[in-house]
Amino acid sequence: MADEKRLSARRKHTLKSCMLVVANNLLEVEAEKKVDERDTFLANKCPPLELPYSKDELVELCEKLHDQIDISEEERYCLEFKLGMVLNEVRDLNIKIMDLRGKFKRPRLKKVRMSADAMLKALLGSKHTVNMDLRANLKQVKKEVKEEEKQLRDVGDWRKNIEDKSDRKKMFDS
């Protein structure tokens, strides 16, 4: 089934050559359109030049051309200024985008179930065997209980404690 859908080398070559011919024809048509548009634009903006024979008429023609040049230079300057502003704005927006996006793409991490021992063994290699039993490494501290604290804990019933204190008070009063 896969062999039936494949094209032979000769068929591929003919298809490619046909595509190139069609693309070449489209490019030629596009180039002709551009030339026609350029000619119509120049015909509208620059009428054919008729040179006069007298000096006064030549001076008038020079002044007229000078005025037209000034107008076109003003338009060119305005367009260049607007272009510069737009390019600066685009550059600033690109900088903002890069700041918002961050400098690096963070890769998506896969969730892996691994014990701490296995993780250390993977990081350090098989040479190092590390035991992650943290409780075994802790120091054993024995708690010493002071007698005063023991008595305070063994007070028991609070009523007896109050009666004992009242007896002491009677001793001081007498």
C-alpha cells in the first residue's frame, strides 16, 4: 500500500520542473506589474519636460523645479522621521516583550519518583554510596530532669497545693 502512494523519481522530476515553470511565470507577471505601476506613478508625479529657448523661461522653469524639489524633500524628511519613530517604538516593544518573556526558555521537567538515596547515587555515581538515613546521624541527647521541675510536675491536685500554702501562711502570721 505504501509502494502505491510513492512517486517514481521521473514523476517527481517532472512535477518539480512544472512547479518551477509556473513559479517563473508568476514572477515574470509580478515584475511586469511593478514596472507598469512605476511608470504610471512617474507619469503622474513627473510630467514630461519641455525645455524653453529663452533665458527668462529657463529661469522660471528652474524656480518651478526648485519649488517642487523643496516640497518633495519636505515629504521625504517627514516620512524618514516617522519611519525612525516607528522603528524606535518597535525596538522598545521588542525589548519589553523580551523582558516579559524572560531571557531563557524554561524546559518542562518530567516528574520522576526517586528516593533520595537513588538520586544521590545518580548524581554522584556508583562509586559514592551515601546513606540518607538522617535520623541515624543525629546525636542522642539525654534530657536531665531537675528536681524542681519534677516537683512542679508532680504537684497533683491544685487544692492540696493551696492548702499547703495556706498552712505556711499561718506559720508566718503566728
